[in-house]
Amino acid sequence: ASNAASVPRFRWATADDRVVLEQQAGPEVVRRRLEAGHRAATLWLEDKLIGTAWFAWDRYVDDETTTTIALSPNQCWLFGSWVDRNHRSQGHYKRMITSAYSELQSKGVSEILFAVDASNFMSQAAHQSLGAKRAGSLIGLRICGLPLYRVRHSSLQN
């Protein structure tokens, strides 16, 4: 294989990619995301999907917490990110997100917002390497199906 074939390619998912996305995230999850107008950034190594990151505009409703995030026109919400286990810690996630951000900027997006679980140190490190800044924290508890949360906002300083 040539060197060019071993470099992952970024592109936005199309309708032709639905089956592959469903294999990774599940048919019901992909259906809900597409119906909500979300788009998937994808990273391919030859013909194999090795990474996805989903983006929402206007608003995002978290499946697990039922929290609704209202977004301004210059913002999008990053969620549902995944990199194939065999391709982690090689800079592929950074390549995918920076490629997506370059295209999103041309559409007026200047901020990508997201949430990272406090115990997911790899994700925290990956986002810090992209220049992410902490905007706050959310502590949640679910009792008998009722979600209870405490939100703490940080003031961002440039």
C-alpha cells in the first residue's frame, strides 16, 4: 500500500454511510440523530471507518440525561465521538475534529461545545490538545428515573 492510502481521510457522512454508522452506534441511535438533523464527521482508513464525531446545531438533547442544550447560531454541540480501538492515541481524533472545525468555520461556527465525563481522562487530554477550555460542570443523579442535576458555570478567560 502507498503512503497516501495509510493516511486517514476526513469527510462528512452521507446517506451511503448509514449502514456503517449503524454498525458502530446502532440503528436506533443513528435514526434519532439523523431525524434531529445532526451530522456525522467521519474518518476513514482506506475503506474502513475508524472514527466518528456527531455535531448538533440549534439544540441538543442528551439521550442519557434528557438535558437540553440550547445553542446560538455560532455554536454547535460535539457528541457521540468514537475512534476505533486499534487507531487510538495516534492523533486521528484531533485530525477529524480540526478538519470538521475548518469546514464549520466557513459556515459561521466559531465555538464547538461538548461534555466529557470526569473519569474519561483520554477524552479530556484529547480535547485539551485541541485547545478546549472548561466552561463548567454538571453533577447528576437519577432517582427512580427522575434526573437531578447541579450545574456550575465557570467564567471563561482568554
